[in-house]
Amino acid sequence: MKKNKILLMLAEFVNTAVPMRVIAMAVLLLGSSAAQAVLTANVLTYGATPNIATDNDASAFSTALKAVVTAGGGSLIVPAGEYHFKTRVTVDLNGKTVTIQGDGVGVSEIHCTNTTGLFWFNNAATSESQLDVYDISLTADLPGSGTALKINNSAVSSSDICSLLLEHVGIKPLSGSTNYFVRGVDGSNLKKPVFNDVFVRLQYPSVGDRDSGWPASYGQFGVYINGAESPLFSNCYSKRADWNIYLTGITGQVVVDNCITTGGDTGIYIKAKTPQSCTALISAGQVAQLNKGVMFVDTGSVHVRDLTVLCDNWCTNALPTDLRPLYSDIYAYNSFPVLVEGTDFHVGDHVSTGRTCVNLIDTNNALLVAGQGATIRRCVFNANITSMDVTHLNAQHSGIFPPQAIPVQRQDMNNVKTTLIQPDWVGVYTNTCVTSTLGVTLSQSIYNELGVD
């Protein structure tokens, strides 16, 4: 049975006790979604010359990939060595299945020596294409080296395929601060894309440049997807992008399991194609950002579990106090219901003034009243330092109440700061449970505000 068929079966277990990383790895171990290769092409046969920095290997890769497509699909073998692209390779997948297979991250390495990028895969056919990439590094040799890998699958069908699979792929700069891609992966109209063990590192601007916003010439997106069904991320790492993982126009179920995003403006951004057209599960891993940790917009059934969230102390430390942005660990806009459990809201060294751990904005009041609002349980709130203002929970319902701050009482909570919850939340903190009148429940959470009376 093909991997994508079993993917559909395994998706039924997402909300069970089975760890998501086990499910993801089971999917990947079934092999590529590709049909049996029609042509296996070695890039050396087509004229690529590894380890010669002055050569342009883009033409050899282009010729080999087009030969695979013309043959009806297959694999491109990239042996160990460093290859150099002075121009971007553009290939029409034409509804075919293509696999790019290297010998390992840091072993088979493609260097971008232009400012456009490495690969752009289009699909002009009426049937959907499939692209699998394994065991390879994509390296930026210049500042602003464009997009490492771009794929546009314009065809629309109901076929159960995985239109993009990246496994054991590194996207990185040649040097830490001077060379970088603007975008790591840029995808659109994808069916069930899978990212497993993908490392993306871009570059953020200097403190002075960040004062007026994030310049477009720096790292914009670690992964950018505009239009996708049920994307899956497992064991991935994205660093120093304005948006580390940015997903918009999404349907189905988003799963981000055991991933780390750090050193950027926003860690994970998920927006449904239409309100409540997708659900989201963020499981395990760590998010450490400058502005917002995880953002949900118009999504339904948000579930965050076993996550560590903190304000990126290195980035914030570099900013003057008055320029530090207001920070939200988990930000949900018109997204419901929301379940946050087993999550550690960590202190960090330099927490932004006005930090909010769970920020619910314009959530649907009728559903909140019906008990479909937010539940927070088994969490650790260790998110404050002396003189910093931390709001555990914030809720604003547009057009229902004027902005106001309502103090929430607390009882015997081990030196917990009296927290302002805004607006229209009432309730009393106790050692066991807090329930607001609008269906927001806190149970079995631990509050540990450091150094605050």
C-alpha cells in the first residue's frame, strides 16, 4: 500500500495517546509517495562537476531533472560533493513524480551563488505532481540568496498524494551572519506536504534595522506555504526568520510535532483558508521568538500540548527596554475551541514588557458561552521576572464589551501576582481550577512568578 494511503489511516490516531512523532516516522518509513522510478539519473552523468567552485552545475541539474520528467518520473541521484548554482534551476514537473536523493546532509551539498535561489518546481499539468527530497544540504553563499526551494502545484484534484516530502534536508548559510537565503521553502497548492528532520537557518537584521520593521532583504520565511491540505512537520528546526513556519490558506489538520523555532519575529503562524476550515495540533518542541510564539487565525480545534514557550532572550536582550515588542506566547484570533495543556511558559532572561501567555482575540462569544471556548490545564506559568508585567490570559470580544481590565483574585497560589484578565473574565484562582463565566477553564496548572509580590 502506498505511503499516502496509510497516512490517511494514521491521521485517525492524531488525537489519541500515540505520540505524533511515532505516527510521522511510521509514515516516512513506508517510503516515498512516488511510484516506482521510470528513470534513475545520476547528475554526474549529465555533466555536474562537484567541488569546483568556479563551475556552474545548474545546467547539469536542469538537464537531468528534465530527462526524469520526460521519461515519466523517477529519481535524480546527487553523489557526495559540493555543487554550485550560478543560476536558478526551473523545472516543470508536468504532473510527474520526481525524487532528489543525496548522500546526506553536509555530504551532498548544493551552493547558491546567485540572488534568485536554487530550485523552482512548477506544475503546468492537469494532474498533481509529487516531489520528494532526501539527504541533502542547500547552502546560501551570498547575502539574500533568494529561495532555496520553491514549488507550485497548480493542479487541483482529490487524489490522495503527498505532493511535497522533505526528509533529512538542511537549508543553511555558508557562514553564520553574512550569507543567507531570504526564504527556505516556498510552496503553494500542496497536498499533504511532509517535513521531517528539516533544518532551516536564515538571518535576522541588526537591532537598528529591526526598529522600523523586518527588512525584506533579510530572512523572511523559514517555510512559507500558501494553500495546503494537512501539512505535517516532525523533528524540524527553523531559526532567524521573520516568520519561521508560515502557513496560510490551510485546510485539513496541521500537525507540528517536536519542532523548534527560534531567533525570529514569529515562530509558527497558521491561518485557515476559510474560518474553521483547518484544525491545528502543536505537540512538544520549543518556541523562542521576539514577538509571538504561536499564532492561530480563523482555525478550529486548536490543541497545544507539551510545548515550551519563551521570549527569545538573545534577541530581546539586544533591544533597548522601550523598543522590546509586546509578546504573546500563544495568540489565537477567531479560533476555537482552544486547548493548551502540559505547556511550560518559561521565564527567559529578558521577558518583553506586557507579555501575555495565552492571548485570545475576537473569539466567538456565542461558542464561548456554549462552553466551546478555551481550556488550559497542567501548564507551568514561570513567565515573569521582577518589574515585568505578565498577563496569564487575555480575552477580547469585539463589539461586546468596551476595553477594560478586571482584576482576578487568587488564593494561596505561592506568591502569585494578581493578574489582569481583559475583558469580561471573572473567576477566582485556586489550587485546583479556575472557570470563567464564558467557558474558559484552568485546571491543575502551576503558577511560579519569580520575585513578584
